[in-house]
Amino acid sequence: MVLPLCAVLVLLGLALVVNFRGIPERIHERQWGRRQQGFLASYGFQRFLGAWFVLGGGWGLVATTWGLATG
């Protein structure tokens, strides 16, 4: 159960890090008229959060696999 959840977390993190700069950015600009200011409103924060998802999910995959292999 844990391995699929960690894999989903890694894939979601990769999607946040790599994608979401084109269409969502245009939709965001259309809704708000222009870009909002600040780090929390930026796509940099989205990529930062995605990187943490990848790291956390990857650590979960490694730890769970290690526990199953040795335990």
C-alpha cells in the first residue's frame, strides 16, 4: 500500500516540477489580469513544492523497499 502511494507522490512532484508553466500560467493570468507578486504566488513555489514531493516520495520508496528487503 505504501509503495504505490509513494510512487504517486513522486509522479505528482515531477509533474509540478517539470510542467505547469504553459497553459495553467495563461489561465492564471487570464483570471487575475496579470501576474501576482510574491514567491507564494509564483511558479517557483510550485516547483519548490514539487521537488519536496519528489524527495519525500523517493525517500518513502527507498525506505519501504529497504524495510521489505531486510526485514
